[in-house]
Amino acid sequence: MKQGSILTLKIDNIGSDGDGIAMHGHTAVYVNNALPDETIKAIVTDTAKTYAHATLKDIVEKSKYRVSPRCPHVRQCGGCQIQEMDYNQQLIFKRAKVVSNIEKIGFFQNANILNTIGCYPFFGFRNKAIYPVAQNSNGEIVAGFYARRSHLIVPSQKCHIEFDESSKITKEIIAHIKRYNIQPYNESEGNGIVRYIMIRKAFATNEIMVSIVVNGNTILHHKELVDNLVSTTKNIKSVSLIVNCDNTNRIRGNEVIALYGNSYITDEIDGIKFRISPLSFYQVNAIQTAILYGKALEFAQLTGNETVFDLYCGVGTISLFLARKARKVYGVEVIPQAIDDARINAEINNINNIEFIVGKAEETIPLLVENNGVKADIVVVDPPRKGCDKALLSTIIKMLPQRIVYVSCDSTSLARDLRYLCDNGFSLKIVQPVDMFPHSVHVECVAMLEAVR
Ligand code: SAH
């Protein structure tokens, strides 16, 4: 099989990253945006010993689950890998992915994995936009999305999964950059100023926060930029620079310079107010977050007498939900600014039975449990993609809470951690997939384990 050759293939499977898979002799060929049961033509882009990648060219026979995408960039952009699949089928695909990981990586058989809870509407749900800024090959400054498996930017006029104002604000910033010849950051040389544009909207209050990630600590004529932004878009409550001078893939740095308004916006979920600042993590799906947290709370089965740990707590979102139903909650999070926000969040909601601690969960919890003698009845964890640190899991195992609620954005690390917990005194009761990221291959899960006594 040669690079550049055109193959006619019958797709008979779908991979975890959403590519259709066809066998060509003994070679598995992965084709973007091709669906199971389709016959397609594709151009081979790269080959290895047992597999190859190919780009979809024509659909000869289409799947009954194929839908017309809303976005013209769907085949180039790395964001919505399965936007051409009917939404119900996306939910089925996501559950199947979770089942496969729980069985193959976690070695569970017949685990109780529920159907994926869908997100309605499944467009316009995202409360955060992040656009990389760069100079493309013909010298034009663009903001958009990374193309699949690359750092080339696909310029975007409008992203349909985001809120309406994001593209207008981005255009305004790009116009300012062009007007004053401000250089975008150049990844390979590590020079230039503007790296990313990040815009967040609090759906409950409509407040908008604009942040520009810069390699430096200023941007030319920023007063004029702020005036333009604020006068053309309603509800911009915060404009800031985020300093990131490191030559890495990390988007955000550690320092925020306020240019206008507050350094935060306020959102509300299920009657609880949340203050969000540029550096803190906040769930990106404005519609599903209440459902996700509601499931975490339901699975925790609180009666009002419990001590609860909320580990990897961000700005204290789940912690505050839990605190309304528990005796005492401890929230642990590594980013100091997020804990500042978490403490303010507790205060503005008059929630007093909560204590927030800055630190790595795997370092803080052993100290809290072993030195201070604190014991949790219920532990909630919501780690980043790589899952929980083993030192943390070992402490939880020793402490033996009644129940663990595990919120996960990656079912491979979830499966691994569930196996470790179930080999050491816990039993897996339920896994609820929740679709926080429609049209992408990602799926969030809430799992619940109980101590075996
Ligand atoms: N539960 C929160 C945040 C979940 S995201 C919410 O739903 O909004 C995961 C969080 O874990 C991030 O805020 C990240 O900063 C934090 N984090 C990453 N590694 C950590 C560690 N080792 N210890 C504690 N927190 C960590």
C-alpha cells in the first residue's frame, strides 16, 4: 500500500478516536469521518506495518446514521470527530467505548454501565472558546482550530458548538493585531506575542470574560482594544492578559494581568453561584454540568451526617453541591487561584461547612488522614485525564470510606483505577456515561464504588 494511492474500502468498525476502520488485506486502514457499514474511497496518507491512515474522499454507499454536518470545516478540524454521525448513534458509540475500556483495561465483566445521558441541544452548548493564533503559510494572521493530528490552524468563521459571541470577539482581536502589526507567537522559533484567545461565557448570567494569552506582559494599544470589545459586544465583564512565556504546548501560564473590569465572571448552577477566573478549570458544557454534578450527588447518597472529600475540586463546584447535603466537606485542588475562587464561592453562597486546601491530592490527603486523623465517609474524585495518583488511591483504600464517587473524563484511566480499587476492598456498583462533549469522541463518566464489608 502506497502513500497517495486511492482505495475503495468497506468500513466495518469504528475506533476509539472516531475513525472508521476497514481491512485491506491484512492492513487495518483508519479513515476519518467514515462510518461503519459505509463503502468509501479514501487517499492513503501514511502507512505502518499493520495499519494505515487514509483521508475520506468520496462516499460510495452511505450509512443510515450519516447526517449533514453543520460545520464546513468538520473534516479538517480536530474538534468534532463524529459530527457526521447521528446524535443518538454518537451516544451509543460513547457507551460502547466505555464498556470496551472497562472490560479490556479494567477486566470487569458485566459491569452495570448505563446508557449515555445526551446533551440537548447538542449545538451551542460550550461556554469556553480557545483559539490558537498564528501566521499561516501565506503570511496572513489567523485564529481557528488545530487541524487533525497537527498544529496547523484551520481558520474558523463560526464554531457551532460554542456560544454566539465568541467568533465576533475573536475577529475584533485579530483585526487589532493586524492593525498594529502585533506578531502572533511562532511555535518553532519561540518568538512573537499573541498565542491564544480564550473567551468564556457564564450562561446563567450572560457575563463574558476575554483573555489573551501572550508571550510577554503587554499588548500594544490595549486600551483601544478593550474599548472596541466592550462597545461592540454586550456583557463583557472582564478582559485580561494571561502571561505564558514558556516554549511548551501548555496553553495558559500562571500570571493574569487585568485590562478591564473584574478578573472573574459569575455563573450559576442549580442555585449555586460560581466565580470563575481565567486560570481556573470550569466544566465547558453549560447544559450538562448540572446533570453531571446531580449524578455525582445522587451516587454519593448523602444523609447529612457525612464527612466528604472532594478531590481535584477546581473552583469547588462539586464541593458546594455536596456541602448542601453533608456534615462537612474538604476540597483539595493544586491550583492556588482555583482555591481562592473556591473559598469565595463558598462565601458568596453562605456555605460554611467546607474547608478548601491547596495542594496535590496525593500529598495532601495522606497528611490529612494520617497526621490530622480526618476520615471521610464518602470520597469524590474528579481527576484530569491521566486519572488518580496511586499514592492517593492507596490512602483511600486504607481509610476505607463507605463509598467512592469517581468522575472521569477518560475511561481508560478510569478503568485502570477502578480495577485497583476493586482489587483492594471496593466493589463497582454503577457507571453512568454523560455526554459533555457532543460531536467529539470524548465521554465523561460518573462511577460509584462501595466498600466491601
Ligand atoms: N471537580 C472540578 C474540577 C475537575 S478538573 C470541576 O468539576 O469543575 C481536574 C482538576 O484537578 C483541575 O482543577 C486541576 O487543576 C486539578 N488537579 C490536577 N492535578 C491535581 C493534583 N495532583 N492534585 C489536586 N488537584 C489536581
